[in-house]
Amino acid sequence: MPTDWTSPLYFGPCKRSMRPKMQRGDYVFGVSPSPTRPRRIVFVAKIEKRMTFAEAYRRFPKLHGPGGPIHVRPVKRSGSFPRSDYEHIPGSMHKKDWYRDLASRGPDTRELDAFFVCSPADGCVGRWLGERGPEVDDEILEFLKTCSVHGVSSCLAEENTHASRNYPIVHRGPRGLLYKGLHLETDAPEVLLALCDARTQLDGHPLDTVPRLLPPKERTSKCGTRRKASVCRSTDRASDVVGAKRILLLRVGMDLGFGGLGPLFADGRFEYVPIPEDPKKTCSRSLYFSQLPARFGGTLERFVPPRYRTGPAHYDPEFDTFTYGDPTRNKRRQLLRLASNDMLVFYAGLRPPDERRGSRLYVIGYFTVQSVHDVTTLKPWPPPALKHLWANAHFRRKKPDVGLVVVEGSHQNSRLLQSALALSDDRQLVLPEMERRVGLTGSVMRAGAGRWVPATHVAGVERWLRSLEVSAGAAASR
């Protein structure tokens, strides 16, 4: 898997642990087989349609076996699934164990009856890259190490800690290192997409001009190759069209990892509560929760867990001078892609102050980007040339953060909203109405990287945000 049968890419059998999870909008990346050196990303695909093998058999007659990815055909027989509904196409793959490709032991006995059609080629997405795919270099490897490792039936590790350039998908089990039957998952596939995009400008030509590398039949996956793949939960990459706006969604604010969430009131108003600051990093300019006024009376200390009430706050983003900074690898890379008039949209976990369950995510504000600062001047600290950014939490630390990038928002076109806008359900999956509005699907739980609004939705999202009722005095009240 996958099969490149003219166009687009298709996923048939194999990868039983991945297929129940794969949904429309998800990204899948493939890593070359272990004997190859160097290891490469050999395909990037985005799932466009999910259907049963019976539906695929009717819709795609050219994909029937023996060479195609459809290796079964529908029948009507008595007995248990899948033999009641399918039979093997003579000469096709998996002759002896085809029924195992479709038979599930879980409560949904038909969850493996899934055939996938990928989106048409767009940049490096939707293509078999093969020997011209990006090498798994140190930067790609660092990202892969942040992904969770999954086996046949469960998550084996939260991070891919033991990965190397020769073995980029690895799990250390009780009997040593395990290399086979694994895949990775992440909520931030746009990071890997950006890395692949940057590395697949072949011979100075964009991918759209690169000829097909091998005849289709030679690229059809064989069962014996054991090609590893990583399932990346759905998002969309930013448009790279010159002059096009980019909109990046970032999770910010207090979360359950610190034991609490910002308050959401019955009328939809809310308080933006930042995360705590590390006390070891504070200086005389650091802010404390007891110093930050709440928009609707008192200070923010009453909305944080007791152990943080007298402690310092990492007020970032801040809506006084409209700055947001981050030195971490994934977010730094994303922030540096922003340009003037792009937008940063912030969302946070909120819930009514008298509730102790539930954790929905809400859009709380946005910046219109005025400029992006890659902070390389570290002495003296904070740098006098950037004094207009000193309200940012990273400039309130006693020592600089290496790699810091700070986004400066426009004072006239950046806002902390008056009312929160629901983005997710309690499972932190994007709500259906927001899927249609912003073009994102799947989980928005993790804060390790932002989510790019797809280019098709950028103009509409911008119009929507600027039309919202905003807190006219939000900045002045701080």
C-alpha cells in the first residue's frame, strides 16, 4: 500500500491496525522499506473518500485484481462476515488470507471493510515520491520522535523515542527493539508536510513538473515489502501561493495539564487565563496572576488552581500590545512562515466555573500579523531594539529562550473576543459546523503545533472573524 494506478493513490488491504482509524481528511505518509538507505518519505496522501470494498468494486472496475488494489468481489452467501459478503478474485493478492483483511475481532465486525481513495496530486501530496522523496534527515527525524507509536491493537508509546535515521519507526518492548507491524500517529501533520514540501523541489522544479518515476505496476505495494506508514490525524496545510493569506490556529491558555480551565459564563463571555510561568525563570518584570485584572471584575488569581494563585503567569499571547512568542521547534517553524496581514487565531479550553467535567475548546481571539521577529540578539537581555515587544512573557524572563520567534499583531486589527466561539466537542474533535466554516476536521486537543486553515477557506474565515462582535476595550482594560 498504497497503489498508484494512474491517478490518484488508492489504499486497499494491508495495514489492518491503521485502516479502522483512517477517515476522510486524514494524511498518510509512507517510509521506505528497512533495507533501503537512506530511508525516505516515499509517498504523501490525503484521504478523500472511504467506502466498502463492495462499493469500490462497482465504482472502479479498472482496479480489480490481479494487479489492482481491489482483491475481493461482493457475493451473497450464508455464514459469517466476510465470507458471507465477499470472495477472493482469482490471481489477486492475499489469496490465502484475504478474509483476515476484512474480518475484525472488535465490536464493529465490519470496520476493516474499508477502501480509500486519496485526493488528486497537489504539491507533494497525492504522489508516489519514491527515490526522489525527501530523505529522513535529522529535522524530519526530530519530528517523527514526537509522534506516538502504535502496534496491531494499541498505542505502545506516547513518543517515538528510540527512532534513528536508519530505523525511524521503533518501539522498545520487553524483548528489545521492535521494528515491524508499527505505525506512528500525530495531531500535527502540517509540520511534516512543510518539511516534505521544502525538500521536494527537485532539480529546481516544483513537483507538478516532475515526470512519473516508475510505471504504475512497479509502484503497486507488495505484501512482502512491509512498508511502514504513519497515520496523521486530519488537518490542512497552508497555501504556498504567492500573495495568499495564511491563517494559523493555535491552542493557548490554562489547560487540564495544570489542573484547570478558563471560565465560560452563561452568556458566552469568558476570561482568558494564561498558563503558569516557571518560577525559576522569573525576574523583576514578571507578571503574577494576582496582578492580571479579570475583564469582569477582580483578578485572574481566582480562576486558577490554588497552587498557582500566588505564582507567576506566562501571559502569552498578551492582548495589551498584541504579541505572541514561542521558541519550540514546531511552532517556531510555523510562526516563521507567517507574513504581514496573515492571521493567528487563538483557541483555549473553557468551561463554566461551577463545573468539574467537560473540556471543550473555544476560539477566543486573533491577531492580524504586523511583523514576525526571529530574536537572535540575546545580549543585553532583553534587547533594547525590541523594547516595543517587552510586554511578551518571554521578554519577562531573566534569561533568553534560544530560538525565540515573536509575532507582533496589528493594534487596529487584533482582538480578544467578547464571547467565546465553540470549536470542539467534549472529545476535542472539531464540531461539524466549524468543519464547514474553517475547513478543519479531527482532533484539536494538542498544543504542540498549530493547525493551518486550508487555502480554500482562508478568505471566508477572515471575513467571519472580522464580522464578529469584539471586545472594543479589551486592550485598554489590561
